[in-house]
Amino acid sequence: MSPDLQPLLLDALLAGGVLLLLVVDLFLKDTSKAVLADLTALIFVGLFGLSFAVDTSGSAFDGAYVGGEWPLFFKRLFFAIGALTALGSRDFVAERFMRRQGEFYMLLTSCVLGMTLLPGAQNLVLLLVAFELMGLPLSMLAAWAKTEDTKGQDRDAAEGGMKLYVVGAASTGVTFFGLSLVYGMSGHLDLAGLAAAPGSPLLTLGMFLTLAGMSFKIGAVPFHMWVPDTYQASPTPFVAFLSVAPKAAGFAALAAVFVKGFGSAAAVWAPALLAITTLTLVIGNLMAIPQSNVKRLLAFSGVAHIGYMLMALAIGTGEATGVLLFYLAGYAATNIGAFLVVNAVGGRDADVDIGLFNGFSRRSPGLAACLLIFLLSLAGIPFVVGFWAKLYVFIEAWRAGLGWLVFLGALLAVVGLWYYLQIAYAAYIRPPAADREQPVAVDPRTRLAIGVCLVAVIGMGAWPSPFIENALAAAKAFIAH
Amino acid sequence: MTDHILALTVAAPFVAALLMLLVPGRNHPVLRVIGVTGSVLSLVGAIYVALHYDQAKGGLQFAQNYPFVPSFGIDIRLAADGWSVALFLLTGIIMTAGSLASATLTNRPKEFYILLLVLVSGVFGVFVCQDLFVFFLFYEIAVLPMYLLIGIWGSKGKVAPAGPFKSLWKDLDVGGKEYAAMKLTLMLLVGSAAILVGMLAMYFAMGGKSFDMVAMAHFKFPREMQVWVFPMLWLGFGSLAGVFPFHTWSPDGHAAAPTAVSMLHAGVLMKLGAFGVMRVGMILLPEGAATWAPIVGAVAALNVIYGAVSAMAQKDLKYVIAYSSVSHMGVVMLGAATLDPDGWNGAIYQMFAHGIMTGLFFALVGLIYERAHSRWVPGMGGFAKVMPGVAAFFTLAGLSSLGMPGSAGFVAEFLVFAGAWKSGHLMWAIPAMIGAWVTAVYVLRATKMIFWGEGPSHEFHDLHDAKRVEWAALWILGTCIVAFGCAPRLVLDFIGKATSEYLPAIVDAAHLVAMGGGK
Amino acid sequence: MTPSTLALLSLFVPLGAAVLLGLLGPLRRTGRPAAFVSVAGALVALAGAVAILAGGDAALKPGAHLVWGWLSAGPATAVGIHVDGTSAWMLLVVTLVATCVQIYSLGYLHDEPPAALGRYFTYQSLFLFAMNTLVLAPNLLQAFLGWELVGLVSYLLIGFYFRKPSAAKAAVKAFWVTKFADLGFLIGLVTLYAKTGAFEWTAVTPVAGFVTLMLFFAVMGKSAQFPLHIWLPDAMEGPTPVSALLHAATMVAAGVFLIVRAEPLFAQAPMTREIMAYVGGFTALFAACIAVVQTDIKKVLAYSTCSQLGYMVTALGAGDTFAGYFHLSTHAFFKALLFLGAGSLIHAVHSNELKDMGGLFKKMPFSGAVFIIGAVALAGVPPFAGFFSKDLILEAVEHHHLYVPLAALAIAAFLTAFYMTRTVMMALFGAPSHAAEHAHEPGIDMKLPLGVLALLAIVAGFGGSWLAGLTGHEYAFHFTLVGGAGTAIGLLGIATGFWMFGPAQGGAPIKRGMAPVGVFIRYGLMDRLSTVAYGLMLAVGAIIAWIDRYVIDGVMNWSGWILLVGGRRLRGLQTGNVQDYVYAVALGIVVLGAWGILR
Amino acid sequence: MTLDAYVLIAGFMFCIGLYGVLTRRNAIGILVSVELMVNAANINLAAFAHFGRGIDGQVLVLFTTALTVAEVVVGLALVLLLFRRRKDILVDLANGLKG
Amino acid sequence: MIERLLFGAVSTVLVFTALMAVTTRNLVHAVLWLGMTLATTAMLYILLQAPFLATLQLILYTGGVLSLMLFGVMLTRRSSEQDGVMVGNESNGRRRALPIVAIMLGLLVTAVGRTPLANAPVSPSPTTAEIGKRILSTHLLAFELLSVLLLAAMVGAIVLARRKDASLEGTNDPRERAAALPGSRPAGAPKEV
């Protein structure tokens, strides 16, 4: 391995994994393709483990890619998400898409490949390609539950995928156009060059168009409208992935372009981002309240969470960016866990009405307790990671003089509790329906994934120090570079 | 042992809760034994603390630091002062009585006990925590389990939306237990949000290094900051203490909650709010407290009389008691606002007295509800014939609540009134006294309507007096009411010691504020 | 034993009995054995009181003072005992009457179920403790404790027949009214504490005027002064021995005792004293007027008690503490006697109504005789007890030139003699009613107390100078014009009564005119007033409660509702049409762009 | 010709594309419009590259073009899917998910 | 001057064809108009001295994208339009779209007007070799990634577009689904299509 490929070691291995999956798929009978999930998980776990063993610092390709702690943090996050998703998807995918399992995991893995390359990209070209590599498989996977049955459970899969695709395509157009202006006004495609660009109206316009286009991926208001529909229609384990990984990657991209690239022009974009933040917080929380479909509810709750993360992004300091990383990690663990439980309760159905949770705690007390903890973490209750995440954001916002935003955020967090508790209420207080009294069936791998999420949520909640330190260090490296 | 007694006491219920996780949910006797043991252990811990607290020395004792999040200056700093001793005792007593009172619970006792024990761990923690952040964490632990406790084991009274907003309110399910649970949780968390904001402000004003409350007490926060942070803390903590107009969760919440939860919530949890206002708001922000004291006192006086008058109009027994809590917590806040030694002693003592009294009340209401299957006071009557013991204890609790000498309630109210008078706020003391009189009106009216007169009518066919273990809670609390009413110095000396340590700084600040200088 | 030890004995032995009976349910529910426990406690207390006085003046002159810090270490907020002549004598009066009443109750409540009887005697023991707490109070704080506790026991005992709605109502009414008045005590107490840092009887303070006024307000409630007397007639719902002990002899006199005790404070407040004189005088007259028209023998006595308390308050208002105290003592004996005698009559005919009695003297000569002794003593006929004390009061009032109260008292004296004669005539003489035909004398347990009290009603008046010496005053009986006139007025009242209700049955038009007036005053005015006040309070409560639910809580609910409905409205934005989603994106970029470029 | 003319023409094209995306009911029609938007970006890039911004603009055009092709591939697959499911590709008729 | 004339002509055609592409009611025509736009853009690239891009444009876009799209149009004809003469491409929401687009245009024009662009120097046109070098050095990683992307897109698109890849999929019958679970396949289950 040549030294300048050192930072790309993990990504190269992952690309190998993509091919491996394709090849192995060819040799497997449909009925035994479920093993691909295990293989995928194994790849991710292996890479996750490897990430602690190898040095990925340094830069490659004339500085188009720079390794170090910042990309490493994201890589670990993405590997973990990928592994959890693969574990959680296995039985679902094997059961529902028996003949399309290989492609599912291949797309999932290549999507992760795009994500892992994003944080280290120092060049808009690489950034853009990685962004698209992440984005395109998503719309395909969203529609994976395709069917021609007009009454079946997946009747809306194509619609969900199409909505993600159409909004995404439009946003891509907007992003491209915005970046073209950015390039034109700065004369550079590498992030370092952007910083030097003199301010001009066209640059501002380009900046904002890029912001809008990228905000689509994280689901910031008003670019969020695809989120609930796609979540509702897509295979639930994939939604677990969709709800966290692209968000993290999107934030990596936004941080790269704005915090780093346009860091000197923060006075221009920060207020705009704050406006988006406020809108996201309010709309996300408000619209989650009346939802009766749990996936939609979690979708809007996700939008709300994006608001909190945007808050950290808008502050733009090193500490705030570190806090953003912590938030992303905590949110990922929590949300994947929550969606996997929802998947278990929904019983392979894409539509999960809140009524299905009735009496959940009596049917499966352990699983219900997990769900409760995930919900509490989402709501930001102490002793689970969600609390610290919000708290750190608030602390940083306070430091940045955004007291009013802290207050708004705190108030809306309470509103959030309202709708999260509606799920808890169904699970713990309502009696189960007559035909749903047996325990919820959970396959062992999903169980494992939920367990890992639980440990992460509680661990990071009870002992946040090492994680936040790590995140702060990563952000520091990012800002300093 | 002595070194870590505070941590042990705080942890005892929590450990019991963890143990319970290992017990199958069907095994009710074992669960009960663990639950009661955990509570009794914490009571023993509290008594141990009281016995070993060196009164002559005073100050913070049994101090221990356990590092938690050092990078943000957050440590679990546990130490007890005189107030802690008193409130520790209160919590131990109420929890023991509460766990005994819920010994007859058959609906999912495992989860119930676990939540209850976790909650009480939080309560213990708040009373001895000297780190503001961990204080807040304990506070949240104490508040949050309430949602499930009310939501699952609660009951619905006869209070349904009526009047012009009926149709609007239907959306919110006003009056239901889930409404009550949700309202309680949300309102208290809005309060928590305010606390959090205030807390962060203090943290950063001190340089963002540490949440140590002892250091904060010595640190002189800028006046203008104190003036806006104090109301945040006052209203934030105050929402749990039932400060008007943020008291409205309390009637619905207490009415919907199951017996032990009402006992604990009205008996101990509401005190957390008042304790927070005093321990965090007033002691850490003396100038803010001095600036706002007139408002705090006025609102508290309003609370007293408003709660009492509202209680008078209630027809649902639990609402009567719940509004009485609002009224009595007003007395606590009034005492706090006096910034006078007697007022402060009275405030803490009122926490203690009201805790025991309202615990007894709710235990009795639980018994009555269990037997009568109704909380509708006008429908009752003549119950004393079949449940004389319950009637006697109800009267005892009522007497304490209206401040009858010989009961703990008198000592507290008397001290608070004296403090209010001494601090020159007649306009607070007189409404509060009238409120105390109104208490006599509604308590005795309720007693009369429930227990006296002819009856009971045929619809109450399975009324009977308390039985076996049910007596335990009644006797424990009843004895405490009388004992602490007759010999108040058992805890008043502890309280007075701590008050004398904390108050001078605040009085100085009040002088500064009064003179308009010292900026 | 020292006076303090004896006093502690008198204080705590009844408490011990009460606690014993209270905690030991099985013992309490045995009935008579429980009663004996209580009676034994009362006897010990009585013995203690007697022993203190038997110990002689020397030990009592400086007063034995024994206190323990209660709210804090140190004497400022202490409780304990203070034994001097005043409290020793009061202790004797209280324990003596209480013992008599308890023994009497053994017979009177013979038919009660054992559990109820046990409860009754528990209350009785508790009362004795409470009253002794008040009597022995070393400072105002403890006085307040006792004050409230006797109010509590009064409430419990009035509500003894709690299954009877009228009794239940009367009990709470008594408590509410007296407790309302007690606010005055509390305010006075707190003021005193705020200004002097302690609760001393002898405090010298510029706020004495306010403090005493407030204390007097409490006295008006406890000692049934107009207009806070309204609870006392209703309190007759309690068993008759209770009326004798609490609502005639001791508890209602606690107010008078308080003023006697707090003489140093009141001495600093001439204004309060003047108010007291007028209120007392008016009450004496007003209550006597109503007593005239009562048909219920206990109500007659109840209003009479009001009236006599008015006498005492007037005396205290006039500044003659001893006169009030003296009348308090004699009144305790003869009014207890009257009540117990009346109880004996009631016991015989099972009715309180005068019309159900009549001609009882023949059937029950002993009870009739002692009742007449009590009546004569009350009417102020020499040489019975009431004569001396009433004479002293009239003199004192005249001496202080309080002529309006004096006139009121004089008329009241006439009316007192008149209505007592009326009562005696209607109950003991005349034609026996149907119920009265089977009447018979009670047993020895009821006769014994009657006898003791009758003796005291006869002789107690002669102990005046001894009592004065004991309490540090000077008194010797000597004839004065006012006293003579008072006696004459009394005799005139008796004569008028005899003319109207004796065999002659004269003055029929007056009788006819009298009845409606009294009924109007009694039921038309005072009851209506208290009902209206109560109704008003409930109405205010209902309004506040409504406001709380729909306005204060409404804010919470409104905001919840707005969020809910707002969320629902916003759902409309999520149309499901992807072009609308793209439109939102376009809108977003346009707004962002416009803001970026045009700002 | 000066740079601003090119940028303007690109802007025109972008707006036309945007208009198409907003108004077209047919999924393929939307794809067509998106192509216009991307094309506008490409014109920009080429123009900027020509007017002194260096070689990278042209490189980026290469990449965007390739990306767009991939996007179109995926888009058409989704359109086919939608068509099979609904026998129609009018996007405003696919509104089963909402609220 | 000639350059200006040429530019004017090209841009006019460009805008016209683009407008037609988004407004014509026939979908086939719309795709063809798009093709013309893209071809015209290639002319613009030549004006900008970027022959490489022009070639790319013609090959990739006009050759690839356009035929793909036409393919799509053919495959998605509604049954009522079996004859293929007219493929519906209605528009709606013009009234609300126009202001947005107009404002956007206004913003762009304003921004361009306010930004000093006119005197930007013309740089020498890079040769194809230079572009290639650039791609294969600095942007090699992106280029490699592009191949992964295209692979993924193709694989995914094929799977999605496959007409009916399993008779089992999409069924709601739990028995059949249970049968399809790995390892529990009953003997008589339908074979793969």
C-alpha cells in the first residue's frame, strides 16, 4: 500500500466488500442468500474493528482527500450503522426480497462507501460524487419493496421511492447550479480555496443554493417534505438506515462546505441556517404531534432532531461541531434502535399504526423497555444519550449567544416528549388487542442490533465523557486542518 | 459506612429496583418484600444520617465526591446539611408508608415498584446533592417516572370537561388519567427547561468550569444576571411546587395518580420544587432572591388562599386534597420568601409537616376509594360507622392540615406566619392565615360529608375499616404527625442550624438590594 | 411534692388516660372500664389541684415556673407550666367540674354503646389535658396551644352524636366560628412575637393595643360574645354533660381566663378594655333577651351562658380583673350545676323541650332542688354564689363610669332572674306533661356531682376574699347602692317571672308579643346571616374553582390545543403530491436567495 | 462575449428547468426539466472555466454529466416501477402517502 | 462581433428549445426538444472553446440520456394511448409556479448585475490531454467512485425495473410467505422465473 493511499485504506476495503458481495451473490441460491446480511455485517464490523488498528491520517490525491480523526469518527459511525442495519434487515429482507438480497446489500454497502468518503473529501468534485453515490442507492432502496399488488402492504413503495427521487433530483439540480456559481466566484473546487473567495451576490446565491440542495438530504425544513412519505413506505430496517446515515453524511458535507469552506463567510450563511433551524425545529415538532403512524411520527421527530443538529452546525465553532458529532452518534444509536423495534412490532408491514403498540409492554416487556429508553433518549431525558446531546447543543448555543434558540429548543423538546409519550402510552398503558397478545417475534440478529443500540444509548448516557471527548477531538482536527 | 452513607441511602431504593428486575412479575410477595425492604433501608439510612449528623458542628457533613463528567466540571457531590437531614427523614417515612400502602396492589406490581423506587432514589439524591447539574439530574429522575405511574395505575375521577370549552377540550381528553399524566409531565418539563436555562446561565457566569453549588454559593453573580435567572429558577422549580399559575397539573395529577404515587408526589416531590427554589434559587442567587422576594411572597400568599378556596368548591375527594396541597405549598413558598429565620425554618418544616400530612391524606383517600369505588364526596356520608379508624386518621390529617396545635402542621404554619410578620409583610401573612382558616372550613366539611351523618347508603356495600398492612401506613404517618407536632425540635433543630448558616448571606444581599447599591 | 410536680401530674395524668384510651382500641371499646380510666385520671388531676392549693399561699406567691424550649432552645418559644394563685384556682375549678361531669356522665350516658362511651371518655380526658394546658400556660404560646386544643375537643364532643345531621352541623359550625376568631389570637401572638421576640404574659410593648384587640377577637369567639356567639346555642347538640363542662363552666370561660392572665397586656390597652366593656354589656343584654323566649331548656341555659360571659367581659373591660375572675369561678359552679340538673330532667323525660316537662319537682325533688339552687344563684339572690360576684361586677362597672354597659347589665340582671324563674316554673312546677309522668330521680352517680356542685353554688360566694388573696387582689364584701339595686332588680325579675309563669299565669299579652320577636332575632337574623356567609363562601369557592379550571388551567389546555390543532392544520401542507414538495424546495431557495441578495 | 451573458443564459435555463419541475405532471417530464437545470449548471461551469477559473470547471462538467446519466437511469427505473404499480406516471396521482 | 451574433443565435435557440421542452404537451416532443437543447448547449461549449465538453455532451446526453428517456416514454404509455401518437405531458400549477420562477430569475439577474463579471479574462483553453491528466490525478478517486456509482445505479435499476422477479413477492398470503422463508421451502413451491 502506497503511503498516500493510507487514509483510504478502509474505504478501499469497503469497495472491495461491495464487489465481494456482488460476487458471492452469484454463487448463492436464493434461499441461502440471507447469509449475505451476515457477510455485510461482518464486513462492517471488521472495518469498524480495523479502524482502531490502522492509521488513516495523511492526505491522498493531491490533497483531494485528507484522513484523520474527523473522517475516522464518521467512518466508525457509518460502519456501525451499516452493521446494525445489516443485522436488523436480515430476516426482513430474506423474507420479503428473497431474490433481491444480494443487490440490497450491495447497494447498501456502496451507499456507505459514498458516505465514508464524504467527510474526508477536500474537493467539491469528490464531495459531489460521494454525495451522489450515497444518494442514488437510497432512492432505489426506498422503493425496494416494490410490488404490483395494489392492495398489499407495500403498495406505496414505488411512490415513496419516487418522491425521494424527484425531490432529490431537483435538489441535485439546485446543488449543481449553486456549486457552479460557487466555483465561478471563487475559482476553486477545493475547500481551502473557497475560503479565499471574495464576497459577491452571485457567491451568496450559489452558497444558498448549495445549502438548500444539501439540506434536502438531511431533511431540513422546507426541504423535508419527502421524509415522512418515504419513511412510511420504505422497508422499516432500511428506514432505520435512511433516518441516520444520510443525515450524518449530509452534515459532514454541510460542515465541509460551510464550516470549513465558507467558514470566513459565516456571517452570510449562519443567519440563513438559523432561520432554517428555527423552522425545522418548529415544523418538525408540531407536525409530529398529530401523527398516528409511528413511522411518520418518527420521521417528523427526525426532522425536529435535525433542527437541533443544525443549531450546532449554525454555531460553527469547533466545539459546536464536536457536539454535532456527538449528537449524530447518539441519534444514530437511538433512532436505529427505535426503528428496529418498530419493525419488530410492525411485523413486516411498512405501515405501522400506533395502535399496533397497544399492550406492547405486556406482550414483550423487555422490548418495550428498550423502546421506552429509545423514546426517552429521543425526547432528551437525562441518563440516556439524547439528553446529553441536546444539553451540549444548548450549552454551545448559549456560548454563541443564542439564548432564545436554547429556550425555543428546550420548549419544543417538551412538546417532543408529548408525542414520544404517545407511543409509550400505547405500549405501556393501553391493553393489547385481542388478537395480539402473544409476544412480539424478534429474530436473534435484530435482537442483537437492538441490544447494541441500547448499550450505546445507555452507555453514552451514563458515561458521556469519552464519547464527547472523542467527538471534540475529531472536530478540533477538522477545524484545525 | 458513615463516609458513604448518603450514597448508600440514595442507592438503596435504586438497587432494590434493579434487584426487582430479576424477579418474575408474577411473584408478588417477593416483589413486595423487596420494595418495602428498599424503602425501609432508605429510611434506616435517613435515620442513621439524622443520628450521626453533628448538630454542633453544622454545615455540610458526610461529604463525598464521585467524579462523573469531569470535562464539564460535573461531579456527584453528596453532602448533607440540616435541611437534608429533615427532608431525608421525610422521604424515608413517606416512602416506607407509601410502599406499605401499595402492598395490596395487584396490577403489575413489579413495574410499579421499580418506577416508585427509582423515583425515590432521585428524591433522596436531590436533597443531598451539592452539584447543580447532578441536582438537576436527580430532579428529573424524580419527576419522570410519574408519567407511567399515573398513566398505568391511575384512575379517572368524575371530573369531566364541562362548560363552554367542552368540545375543544375533548381533543385533549381533559380529566382522564392520561391527560393528567401528560399535563403533569409536560408542565414539569417546561419548568425543567427553565431550570436548565438558568443553570447554564449560572454555569457560564462562573466561567463554565464547575457546577459545584458550594462554590456557586460563594461566587458573586452579577446582579443583573441574578435578577433574570432567579425567576427562571423560581418558576422552573416552582412549577413542581405548585406555584400559581403553574399549579394546574397538580389537582389533575394527584387526582389521577394511584395512592402511593399521590402520597409520594404530594408528600415529597412537590417539596423538591420548593427545596429547589430555596436551595438553588435563593441561596445561590441571593440578590435575585431579595429582588424578587416580594413577588414570590405575594404569589405564595395568593397560592394559599386560592388553593384553599378552590379546594372548598371541589366535590371529588382527591381534588380536595390536591388543592389543599397547592394551598399548603403556598405556605412553604411564603416562608421561603420571608428571608427570615423563622420563615425559613417554617418553610422547611412545612415541607416536612405537609409531606407527612398529605401522605396520610392520600393513603386514606386511597383506602376510601378502594372500598367505596367513588371519590364523589356529596354521595358519601356516615362512613365513620363502618370505618372508624379511617375516620379518625382522616380527622387527624385534617387537623394537621388546618394547623391544629399538637400536629406538625401547626408548628410549620406558625413559624411561617411569624416569619412573614417579622419580615414586615402583613399583607402576605393575613391572606395566608385566612387561607388556613378556609382549610378548616373545607377539611371539616369534607370530613362531615364523608364520615358523619346518616348512612352509608346502599351503593357502598363493601365498606370496611383498614385491614392488616393497611394500618401500617396510617399508624406510621399518624404517629409522625403527632410526634413532630408535639416535639418539633426533633427536626427543627437540624433545620434551624442550616438556616442559620445560609440565611445571613441572603439577608445581607437583601440589604444591598434594598439600598439599591452593591452592583 | 412541689406545686410544679403536682401541676404536671394534673396535666399529664389526663393526657396519659387519653393516650391510653386512644391507642388501645380494645380497651376503649369496652366502654365502662374505659370510663373508669378517664374518671381516675380526672380524680388524680383534681387531687393534684387540691394539693397545690392545700400547700398554701407561700408556695404560690412567686409562682412556680417550669419551661422547656419547644420551637427552639431557650425560653422564648418554650412550653411548660406556670403555677400561681390564678392558675392553681382555675386548675381546681376545671378539674373539679370535670370530675363531677365525668362521674355524672357515667350515669347520663349509661345507654350509649360501649365503643361510643369509650370515645366519649377519651375526649373527656383529652379535654382535661387541653384545658389544663391552657390554664397552666407559662406564656401566650402555650395558651394558644391549649386554646386550640379545647376548641378541637369541643368540636369532637359536640359532634359526639355524629350520625345526627344537626349535631354534625353544629360541631363544624362551632369549630369554624371559633377558629375564625382564633385568627385574632394567632395574629396577636405573631405580632407579639415579631415585636418582642417572645410570648410573655407580662410583655411591655407599644403594640399591646393591637395585640389585645386581636386577643379579644379570639375571646369573642371562644367566649361567645356577640356576634360570634352564634355557635354556642347550636353546640347544645352535644351531650348535656359536655354542655355543662365545655360550653358553660370551663371552655367558654377560657376567653375570660385568657384576659385575666394577660392582664398586664390589657392594662396597657385602655381602648381595648373599653371595647370589651361595650361588647360584653351588649352581649349580656342581647343573650338574656333571647334566653327569655327559648323553649329548649338547654338553649335557655346556653344563652344564659352567653349573657353571663358578657358580664365577665364587661367586668374585665372595666379593668376589674378580679370581678371577672370571681364571676368566672362562681358561674362555673352554678352553671355546671344548672346544666347537669337540666340534664337530669332531660334524662327523665327524654326531651329538651320545656313543654315536655312540667311538674317535675314532685317526681324528682332532689334534681328539682339543686336546679332551683342553681337558678337562684344565677339570678343573684343573696347569699348564693352568683350574688357576690355579680354584685362585684356591677360595682366595678359603675366605679369606672361605664354607665351604658351598666344599664345593659342591670336590664340583663332583671331578665336573667326572669327567665330562670320562667324555666323553673315551666319545668318543675305546673301541670306535668305526658312524658313527665314517668320521670324518676337519677342514680347516685348523677346525684353525687349535683350535690357537690349545689353545695359550691351555695357557698362559693363566701370564698371571695380568700380567692382575692390567692390571686393577689383585695376584696371584701360590702354593701353598695349599685349592688343593692342589682339585687333588687333580680328579685323583681323573679317576682315578674313568678307572676307570669307561676300559678297566676299573668301577663299573657306580653308573652304573646315576646315569642315572635325572639324567634326573629334567633332564627330570622343570626341564622340567616351565618347561612348567607357560608353560602357566599361556597359561591366564591365555586367561582374560583371554575376560573382555575377554565382560565388558569385553560391557558395550559389552550396551548396544548393550539399545538394539536396547529399540527393538524400543518398536516394539510403535506399533501402527498410530490410537486408540492418540490414547490416547497423552490420556495425555500427563492426566499433564501432573496434574503441573501437583497439584504 | 462576456461572462455575464453566459451566466445569464445559464440562469434562464435553470429557471426554465425549475418551472418544468414545478409544473410537469409526468415523471419523465420532470426528468426532462431536471436535465435542463443540470445543463444550466454545466453551462456555468464551462463558462467560468473559460473565463479564467481554470481547468477544474470542465472536469466538473464531466462528472456532473456522468452523475446525471446515473441519475436518469435510476429515475427511469423508478418511473417504470411506478407505472407498473399505477398504470400511470402522473406524479400528482401518486399521493397515497400524505399528512 | 461574429461571436456575439453566434452567441445570440445559440442562446435564443437554447432558451426557445428549453421552453418548448417544458411546455409542450407531447412527451415525446418534450424529450426531443430537450435533445435539441442539449445539442445547442454543445454549440455553446464550442463557443466557450471547450470541444471536449461539446463531444461529451453530444455522446453522453444526446446519445445516452435521450434514448433512455425515449425508452422510458415508450414503456410507460397509458393504455388509452396505445397508438403512441400522443403521450400526455400535461402541466399544472402554472399560476403558482410562475411567480416563484420569475422571482428566481429576477434574483439571478440581480445577482449577475451586481457582480462584476464582464471583464473576466479569458484563459487559454485546456487540451483534452490536460483534462484527462487532471481527472486521473487529483480527481482519480472521484472518477473511481463514479464507476462504483454507475455500477450501483445499473444494478439497482435493473433489479427495480425487472418486470416481475418473483411470483412470491408482493403476495400477502402469509402461508406462501412462510414457505418462502429460507430453509422452510416446501417441495411444491413455484420455481424461480
